[in-house]
Amino acid sequence: MGSSGKMAVDLYHALWSPPSRAVRMIGRAVGVRFNLITCEPIQGDHLKPDFLKMNPMHTIPTINDNGFVLWESRAIGQYLVSKYAPQSTLIPTDLQQKALYDQRLFFDYAMLQNFSKTMRRIFVGGTRFEPKDIKQCRTSLQLLDQFLSQSTYVAGERITLVDYTAAASVITCQPEMVDLSTYPHVQRWLARVRTEIDGFEEINGPGVEMIGNVIGAVLSSDGDSSKL
Ligand SMILES: N[C@@H](CCC(=O)N[C@@H](CS)C(=O)NCC(=O)O)C(=O)O
């Protein structure tokens, strides 16, 4: 037990993994104490029998909250908020606010998560960017920019859980992939949430740097020809 009296929650994660970073930020916001357990897909940890027994989908992040196992970062985030900070405004309660939040969370899952997939292709597989992936990332950012031209946060005028999950993906974008400066509302929002989310730099910094270094090395090794 921690000083807060709460039992620690096991979190299987990797530093570079955007959804793992999102869960760590959400946990920090609602006062969860994590027992961080590195599960590195690059080294095949996620395919080891013990991990597969726990999560047959072999994805990180995965939590084990004293016997209750859950994966999918957005489900984990909502579980942690509901359990540890039920009064939190990170999940809206007003009917229409909640509906908008749900819509944006599904957008985040369907569209922004692709940043991670694109990154993973090059980061884990050491392969080049696919033009169709880059196009998809740009379309997603364009939509996000449009949403953010109409509201301060992704789902309205209050910061919600979807700002955490979206920011963890967007901060992962590398300049070789998309030029974030062409999305002014996204830039403004990112600058804001970086300062408002507790532990943002500490949690995201090392993983994003790691991704940047690997991508830089892969691109320079093939003459940078995959830049679009
Ligand atoms: N939608 C999932 C995505 C999880 C995911 O794909 N995680 C990656 C690391 S960022 C992973 O575990 N990859 C290994 C695999 O899918 O086998 C979430 O948000 O938790």
C-alpha cells in the first residue's frame, strides 16, 4: 500500500508506447499509484506465455488491478477515472457533453491511433513510412484541427480524458511524417495541454525522444528517401 492507502496497480507498458503514456498520465491525474512493469514488444515480451495468458490480444498497456486485468488504453483510462476519481470532470456527465466526448473518443481511437501504428511500422519493423499512412495521419490532423478551431479542448471547453489520449498520440508525430506547424489549432491545444497535464514532459519526453532517434537512424540509413 502507498502512503495514500491505495494498493498499487500493475501497469505493463513501454516508454515509447503512446497508449501506455496516456494511461500513465491519466493515472497521475486521478492519483493512482502504478507498479510499472516494462513489457517491450520490440523484444517480444508481449508474446511470452505469461503475458499472453493475461492478455491474449498481446497489447500494451495492460493493467492488473489486484486481480482485475484490463487492456485497451481508453477502457483502462475510463476505469481508473471511475474507480479512483468518480467526481472528476475528465469524463463528462451532462448527456450531450458526454455524447460529444464519446464521439471524440471514437475519433481518437479510429483516427489518431494510426499515428502510433505508423510509428510502430518504422520503429518496431525498421521499415519506411507508407504514403497511405502519412495521408491518413494528415487527414486525421486536419479533422482534429477543425474540431479545435471550435473548442478549447478536443471535446469542449473542459479538459477530458480524450485530451490525454489524443495528446499522447499527437506528441509522437515526427517532423519526417507531418509538419505540425501547418495545424495551428492543434499546435495551440498541444501547447496548452502540455502545461495542464501533470507529468506531461516526464511521462512523454523519454519515449518520444526514443522514437525520434530510431526514426532518424532508419531514415538516414536509407538516404532519407522515405520522407514525403
Ligand atoms: N488500442 C490499443 C492499442 C494498443 C497497442 O497496439 N499497443 C502496441 C504498443 S503502442 C502493442 O502492444 N503492440 C504489440 C502488438 O499489438 O502485438 C490501446 O489503445 O491500448
